[in-house]
Amino acid sequence: METSVLTTGLLAATKPETFFDLKNGQGTFLYNHNVKEVPVINDGQGNIKVTADEEAATGKMWEYDSLRVEYPRTGDNVFATLITAKYPANTESKLVNEYQSAVLGLMDESAKIPYEDFLRDRIAIRDMVNDDCEANNVPLDL
């Protein structure tokens, strides 16, 4: 059974640390990313929802995504773990095959778009991870 290491859309009252050590003796840590302050509506009974309506908001919280990463704590490992969580091998393979089919004229040109979108996202993820590692003194590789 495969379990997801990526959780999206989390909310916290305080800004989460980018790299949070789980202190489990195995070097496992959380990589908290896409962190942004958002307006929320809290009904006072434990129900909190993000809102676009600033005037209806009752407060602000931090929304973020969290990735569980195993040792080693390097940018390359964070990047590989995040890419694999977002795009499992079978998904990436499907995108490549459809792209190649479009290149060969076996499929419509529009079949190229999902793979091109993946490549753009991959570059954005790499840049984000590199920036976060630099800001937190985490090496990119061993």
C-alpha cells in the first residue's frame, strides 16, 4: 500500500518552518512550501475556511503544502521526493508517450501541452527548492 508523502492546503496559526525536523532518529523532515498568508472565516466552532472576501474574513492564517522527506536533507532529495509525489512514474511516462505520439503525428498537436506543462512545473519546483535550500543553508547535494 502506497501512502502519500505530500499534503496540500494545510492551515496553521503561525508560519511553518520551511524545514522541520521530525526528530525520529532517521533524519526524516518536513519540507513546508507554497506558504502564504490567507484570509479565513472562523465560525468559532472549529470550522475554518479560506475566503477570498477580505471583508468577511475573521482573521488570517498560513496556508501551505507539506512534504515528508527521508534522509538525506539535500535539495536534490527534496526535489526528487516532491516530483515523485506530484508526478508518479506512470503519470510522467504517459505524458512523455503522448508527447512523442504528437511529435510523430500519431496524435493531435494538443497532446504535447500536458507534457510541456509538466516541464514548466518541474522547472518551477526546482527553482523553489533551490531558493528554499539556499535561504535555509541546506546543501543541494551530498
